[in-house]
Amino acid sequence: MNRSLQRRLRVFSGLVVLLALLLTARLAWLQIYNFEYYRASAEDNRQRQLPIAAPRGEIFAADGELLAANRPGFAVSLLDFDVRDGETISYLAELLAMDEEYIRERVRGERFRSFAPIQIAGNVSPEVVAKLEERRLDLPGVIIETQLVREYVHGSLAAHVLGYVGPISRRQIEEMQAQGIFYRGTDAIGQAGVEFVWEQTLRGQEGTLLVEKNRFGRRTRVLAKEDPVPGNSIYLTLDARLQEIAEQALREVIENLVESGNTQAGRGSVVIIDPRSGAIRAMVSYPAYDPNTLAQNFKELAADRRNQPLRNKTIQDFHPVGSTFKMLPGIAALEEGLINEQSRVTCRGVATFFNGRQTSRCLKVHGALSIIPAIAQSCNIFFYEMGYRLGIDRLTSYAESFGFGSPTGLNDLSGEAAGSLNGRARLDFMPGNLMGASIGQGHEITALQMANFAAMLANGGTHFRPYLVQTAKNHLGELIFNAKPEVIRQLEYSEKNWDIIRQGMKNVTDFGGTAPSMRQLPVKVAGKTGTVEVSSLRYSHSTFVGYAPAEAPELAFYVIVENSLHRPGSSAVPVISQIIREYYSPASAAEQQ
Amino acid sequence: MFDRRLVRSFDFPLLLSVFAIVLLSLLIISSATMDSLAGDPFFVKRQVIWFLISFAALLVVINIDYTQFYRVTHYLYGLNLLLLLAVFFLGREGGGAQRWIDLGFFNLQPSEFAKLFIIISLARHLAAREGNFASIFSVIPTFLHVSLPMGMIFLQPNLGTALVFIAIMFGMLFMAGAKARHLLLYVVGSLVVGLPLLWQVLKDYQRMRLISFINPERDALSGAFQQIQSVIAVGSGGVWGKGLFAEGTQSSLSFTPEPHTDFIFSVLAEQIGFAGSVVLILLYVFLLSRVIRIAAQAKDTFGTLICSGVASMLLFQVFINIGITIGVMPVTGLPLPFMSYGGSALLMNMMSIGLVLNVGMRRHRLMF
């Protein structure tokens, strides 16, 4: 063998060794030096963390009636990793009747959050699900997830109290993030009512499923699982039966008004609270809406500016309350010693005040009468006189003592209005305003404030904080919250004076009172009728405030039927009559047992 | 059947190293494919059959004195061209290229056998020119000899195999005595002139592969996806690997592309780690050292050059293929000799080893 060939073979062998060393060095670099990095990359590759939604806590009425529950529904989601071609998205858009650009936007917006599926549509119909399943192989990356959908078992019952859940907005996510609470863009969140205020209690804690997936995004194994913690259940103070009775009573009266040709009627409120605790037993805002179909009907409901079905009128709307206010100047005058039980004022149907500069009228000529018949017969002149003797400052001060002019303190719903008093605080206040203020005109008072007023008259001046959530229980059934009655204010008036006012209110519902029809109810009702003039309209609001049973009050209430015709005969009285009749009827109560 | 002297000269270590690699191959192929086929050993079975056929072919090859081939190289060259031409008319499309002829029971890949044919014909071509490499132009006839079959393969298009031809040619030229500096000049020159030209000729998918090799992060989902996933698989194997048939590996979850063919090394490196990879590389180094040894001992230049050609071919394929899977070479479709699943390649590689063994067996000049 020649030397040249030997040399060349040695060069070739050297090349073999060199290349082998090169490969080995690179392998050592990858497999030893950078092992951790590539191990993590491989884990990233194969693992996907999937959130497991926690069932939202249920909402019950005080009597255990289930009001808000969860039912399984379908959601269509995308795994961004796999969905790159526009065809899948256009097909989805067509099938779901959604905007293609919206889906793309959604995918873009969620891309960086995690490898979690991006929800495109929730609560999808079974027909759509079937169609997607048929084309499953053509639609890689499209997954159908089962998802719990909020269901309001009794439809519109207590809709304004319960509120509703809806898709979270970007702004809400940021707000929650600022509080250190994490939400996904696909989460639903309480948007109104107790669902909104008690969101964090109801929400529950998301679980995690760590799954292994292959390159096509298909799940191959479950690696680890952290179970979600279901949200806490809430028991409301609402009495489902009473709520239903009250809703029906108000609805029937208003529907009758509308049917009889009243084009202005269509709104009303009822609030019933327990004067012994402040627990709200019924809260009705008419008209209501069905939270189950809210998403579909939202535009229409929001557009109804006249009846505002989405608005909780019991705490957000305020009105003058008319004669239902009259107990206030009455008890103030008694407390101030300006009158006693026997003190009489003579009603001639008209009276002048401020040295003749102010003339005020009564609906009737009542003659000489003391405070009890004055309440029973709703004599304007008597209470004008009381207001005149008190003066605006003392009248305002007493009104404030009963919680008017500021929120009653209900924390379980958001947006309770304060209202305002017809007094010196008003920029356009004039001395003559005193006369209207004395008989409830010109004030801005919510239905809840009036119910609280009734409760304070019934319980002798205790202002309990009104509340809607009685207890909350975690998923194990352990009590985690229990509301205790909270006294916000206690008025120290003489018991005798309370009794005088209560006697007047009892006489309202008897012969000679303004609501004699109510004497036939199964329990004695103490109350006061009211009619609120609505400026420049032929219509007026019909109101009723009171409590029952008169001797041992359990329910304190206020009813307002807006824009009932200005005519003799109250629309509020039939409402409260029907409520009391049904609630206390032996048959109905027995059925409940 | 054999002359005793022939048996004594038979290089058993070379054959054993080939067996060892094939055995490893069967293990990795089964590990890489069993999962996706839910336990069906389809690929392993086929590869075993192919191995038996190939081994039979090897036995046939070593039975024919290689010097007999010297006389028929012209016919072999012609047959080679015919087969490559046939691909254009009878070929089947695969992966954007026409490479196979469907023979019913298997797909013949003439470009694989073309490597063997060119080694033999080039060995004669260069043996005849031994010692005539003083001029820089002396290698031009060799270029022409190779460029005809290579050009046809390039046009299939099959860039990987065409490059193997260049490696074979330069390796054999060097061994035949061509001056290293001349060869280097040609390599540099052709790179300068050839690359822009090559760019024009390349198909889109080939360009994408080159681009993605230079900048893999550019589009992690198409071109470079394979290579990135392969590198992740290799790196995540660590020193000892995740184990054969392990769950949750890159290959069992389909992240590793072509896990039983072009990227089989990636599977091996992931499952039996750095240790296993080094064992395989050492097996190849050993195999090549035996081939070089036989080249050195051959009784004539023809034999030496045949062995050099086979060694060049194997070295190039091993280095490029492993280089691709560990991210130091751009992706070109090249199987890993004796490891990748595939009948034509295994058959051809076994036959080329047979040829080398043949040369080794007959290294002693006849004594009578």
C-alpha cells in the first residue's frame, strides 16, 4: 500500500472522529447542559392546564324554595394553537350566527392568558352542538364543553332581588384584577341584584385539570386534577310565597288599570319588611323581566324607557308619597308637646297660613277633629296645622329621624337612592313649601324608605338595617354567614304617642276610615292611604303604608301604584288587601305546610 | 460454500456492528410506532422482513467476486440512468416529489440504488485515472460522470440524495489521489456560483426549510416546527432518556415528526438519552473504521475506492441526518443508515456493506 493512500485514509479517519465528536458535543450541550430547559419545553408542549369551572352557589328563599340554580349547557370553545385557518372560524361564525371578526377578536384577546380553551359562545343549543359534532374532524381545535348555565327556577320571580349573571366585560376584569381577584374573559359574573353584590360568596373557586395533549391538541391523559370548590349557597330573607302573592296582586291591579284604558299605568312597587328585624320579606318592582331570557331580550327591555323593567324601582325610584306621610307630622307634634290625644283642629275645607298669604285645602269639610280621626280620615287641614306649628326645621329633623333623605342602609343590593326632603336644603325652598311638606308632597322618598317608616311605627322607633341575605352556607353545608338584625337608630319617643298614631292607623281600615274595605281581611291591618298628585297630569300615584297584624306586627309594607287614574278609590288598597288576604288565608297557609 | 481463506478474511466485526445498529433500529421503530398504532407492530414486522431480504442480498453480493463488477460498470451506469429515467414516467408522487416506482409489493426508490451504482462505476472511472490528478482540470471528467445521474435525482427533486452523490464523489476523488486543495477550490467555487443558482431551482418547500433553518423561530408552526420539536425531544431526553415505550414522550404525542423514518434519531435520543446516542455514534464510528480498514487492505485501487465511496456515503448520511435532528443542519430528507424505517435504503445499505465485505474477503491476491 502506498504512503499517499495511507495518509489519505488517516485524514478520512480523522474526519470521522471529528464529526463524531462534533455530534457528541452538540448532544451533550442539548441533553446535559440544557437538559432542564428542554425538559420544561417538552412539558409545556404536552401539558395543558384546563380550568374547571366551579358551580356557582345556589340562591334559596327563606322558606327553602330554590330560586337560582345551575343547569348543564354547552359552550363552544377554540384552542388557539390549532385554529389558524380562516375556514374554521368562518364556519363557526355561520353556524353560531356570530360575527367572524368578533370571534377573531376574542381569540386575539385571550391568546396570551393561558392554553385554556377560548370560549366563543356559551349556552349553545343542542342542534348546533349536533352539527359541530358531525364535522368534528374538519374542525380541529373546536371543542364543545359542557358548562353550567345559571337558571332562575321561577322565571321572573324576584328578578330584581336576584339580579342576573352575564359575561364579564374587559373593564370588570380589570377592576377585579385591581382587587387581586382573577377572572377569565370567558367567565360570567353577577351583573345585578344579589348576584352582583354577593358575587364573591356565590362564585366558588376554579379547579384545574392538568392534561397531557398531543400535537393536535387532543387530550391523551389526565396528569393531575384539582377539584373546584363550589360557590356558597345563599338563603334570602325573601318569603317566596309572599313574594309570589305580592307580585301577582300588583300585577293584577296594574293590568286591570291598563285594560280599563289607563295609558299611563304600568309601573308599581311593593316592599314588605319584618318590623322585628329589618328582613325584607318581599320586594316587587313592576314590570319585571325573566332573567333566563335576558340576553335575548336585553335590548328591548333596556329600550322600554316608560316602564323601565330592568330597574329596581323599590330602591332606585323616589316619589312624593302623599298622605302616607301624615303620621310623621302627627308624632312630631305629639312628641314636641304641641298637641295631645284630645287636641282638636277644625277643618272647614280650607285654611289660610302665613297671615293669609298661603291658602290650603282639604278634600272634605271634616269639622273639629283630634289626631286619631285626622289620620283615619286623612284630613289635610289637621296636618297642615301640625306642620305649621312645627315649622320646617323641626319637620325636617323628625323626617330625618325616620330615615328619610338618606339610604335606609340596605347593603345586599347596589344603588339604593337617598331621596331628599322638601326642606331648607332645597335651593328653591320657599316658606310656603312647608304646607305641602306636611302632607307628604315634594319629598323624594323610596318605597323601601316608606316600608322602613311603617316598620318604625310598628316597632316603636327602631330603624333596623334592611337586609336580603339571611345566611350563606358553603358546599359542605356549613354556615359561613348569618345576618343578625342591626339597629341603625332607636327613637326614644313616648309609648303613648306611638299608640296614638297606631290607633289612627288602625281606624283607617275600619268604618269611617279611608280604607274601610280592609276591615274584612283575616288579620287587622294598621295603615294609611295616600294619593300623590303628579304635576300637570290627570293621573296620580296611589299609595298605601302600614303593617299587619296590627297587634303583633309581622309585616310592614308600602305599596305604590304609579299613575292610577285620579278618581275616588285607591289602587294600592286592593293590592295590599289581596296580599294580606292570601298570605293569611287558612287555605293558603295550610297549603304551605 | 466459501473458500476457507475467504471465510478467514471475512470481517465479522463489521457485520456485527451492522447487526447491532439494525437491532437498535427495530427497537426504536417499535417504540416510535407502537403507540400510534395501538400496539400493531406493522412497521417492525415489515422492517424485519426487509432486513431478511437485505441480508440475503448481502450474501448474494459477497458471493460475486467484486472484480467481476469492474467489467460491467458501463452496463451498471446505463442501468442506473434507465431506472432514474423510469421514475419520471412511472414514478409516484410523494411529499411534493417524484421518487418512487410502485412495484406492487413495495415502492422501489431508484435513487437509493443509484448511490451504489455510482460508487461502483466511479470506482472504475477513478481507478483508471490513478496518479493523473496533477492538473486542476483533471477532475472535470469525474464531475461529468457523476453529474448525469445526480442531475436526474436533483430534478425529481431529491436534494438530500443529490448531496450524497457530491459527498461520495469528493470522498472517492480524495482517496483516488486528487489534490485536496483542488477539491477545496471546487467546493468553495461551486458554493459561490452554485448557491444563488440553486436557490432559483429549489422548490418552495425546500427554500422554506433553508429559511427556517437559518431562523427557526420565524414560523414555529410550519417549516421549522419539525426541527424545533426534534431538538426539544433530544434535549428533554437527558443523560439516560425517558425510557423505551415511555408515556408522554414527544414522539408518542406526535410532536416529533417522522419518528420512525428521518427523525428516528430524535426518538432514540429522547428515549435512551445521551448514553444511548453516544452508543449509536460509537457503533457508526466503529463501522466506518472497519470499512476504512478494508479500504486500506484492499488488493487493488478499485476495491479501495469502492470502500471509500461506501464510507463517504455512510459518513455523510449519518452526520447530516443526526445533524438535522439536533438542529445543526437544515432539514433535507435523508434517512439514517440502518436505523430509519424503509426497505430500499436498508437493502441498498446492506448491499454496500456486502460490497465492502466482498472487498475485504478477497484482499489477498491469489497465490496460485
